[in-house]
Amino acid sequence: MDGTRETVETEVLPTGEETAEFQPFQEPFGASARNSNRRRAAFGISAASIIIGIVLWQLIGQFLVGNSLFLATPIQTLSGMRDMWTSGGLPQDLAVSGEEALFGFLIGSALGIAIGAFIAKNKVAKRVLTPYISGFYATPIIALAPILILWFGLGIWSKVVVVISLVIFPQIINTEAGIRTTDETLRDVARSYGASSIEVFRKVELWWSLPYILAGLRLGVGRALIGVVVGELFGAKAGLGFAIYNAQSEFNMPQLFAGVVIFAVSGIVFTYLLTLLEMALAPWAKTRP
């Protein structure tokens, strides 16, 4: 009996272990503060770089060049922007170009993600479409823009199609690469739990490829703005590209630089917003091998 009592007693868990509960993983103490400090430091470095660049631009334009017909300074550029705004042309140009860029970017990105996912899951479709994707991606937009404008006219949709033609192909390539490089171990784990092919795509492959998709979106922002400028230079009735063309024809460098600066600032802002979106949707991507 004594031996039996000792065996039973040794199998009873200690009181502390009986009441222990599973604790979810938590970040090490101070990790969140360190990450926040790093983000602030990175933002401060970028902001300082922009300020230094503007100061150098002002000094070079004012003291080294000294001729606004060749290089407008930041102050002259702001003056040209003010003149464009007071004349009423800038608000209309911003609305037209913004509409073209937004529609083209959204449609091109959606189509690119859909086609990229399709060819990633269908080998026959990939073999059929890859030559066309590679060919059109390598074709300079300056060669396609006149044809697209001739087909779709001088209205907004010709520029939207130009933007789509620039945005769609990087998104196809990035999405396909993201899905194709999904860790096979994750697929096997999902299948071992009875996940169907659609569930594997939706819960594993799509999330794995999310950083690739967001990188394609960041590339698409710059290409969308390029598409707007190219489309409006070849044929438009309004828009920032149209305003830049008119300023160039009149040798009005302050207004020409104003249009260029607006495009540059737009690219910086939207790329930064997409970077924040990636940090929110895929914070684990930076630690992934």
C-alpha cells in the first residue's frame, strides 16, 4: 500500500502547474518602443534629405545657373504654382490627371493581380501568356501611347488605358512570383488539415505573396504617373502633362517645374502610404527569409 501511495503521489501535478494557463506570445519588453524609434529616425533622415536637396536646388539655381530659363529655383517654382492656381487652371489639371491616374492604377492593379494569380496556378496559361507579357512589358510606352490615343480618342479613357498598360505588367510579374515561391511546407501543413485548393490559395498563397503584391503596387504608382504624363503629352485637353507641355512651349520654366514637382511629390506621398499599408498588413514580411 505504501508503494502504491507513493506512485500515485508522484503522478499528481504540483498545484502551480494545475492552474497554469497558456500565455500567447508577446513582444519582448521595449521592442515596440524600439521599433517606433527606428521608424521615427528613418522618417527624420528622409525628411532631412528632402530639405537638403531643396536647399541645394535653390543655391544652384540662384548662384550657379542664375537664369530661370534653364533652371527655376524652388521659390520660382512655388511662384509658378501660385500663378497656375490663381488662374484657375491648376485645380482642373489636378482633377483630370488625378482621375486618370486613379482609375488606371486601380484597374491595372486589379487586373494584374488576377492575371498573375491565374498564370501562377495554371501552367498552360503561363506558357501561352508569358511571351505576350514579356513583349508588352519591354515595349516603350512612347511607342504605344499614340496608338492607344488614336483608338480611344483625346478624352480621359485613352490616358486611363495608357496608365493600365504601364501598371498591369509589373503587378502580373510580382503576383505570379509571390504565389510561385510560396513555402511548400506551408502548403503541406494546410493540406494535412484538410484544406482544399481554394483554401490553400486564399489562406496560404495569397498571404505569402502579399509583400510581392504590395511591392508591385509601389512600382505601379510611379508608372501610373509616367503614363499620365505620356498620355497627356501626346493628346489631351487638360491635365498636368498638358500644362507641362504648354509651359515648355512658352519657355515658362517656373510653371514647367511646378508640374514636375507636383508629380514628384505625389509619387513620394503615395509610395510612402503604400509602405505604411505593407507595415500594417504584412508586418511579418521583414522577418521572413
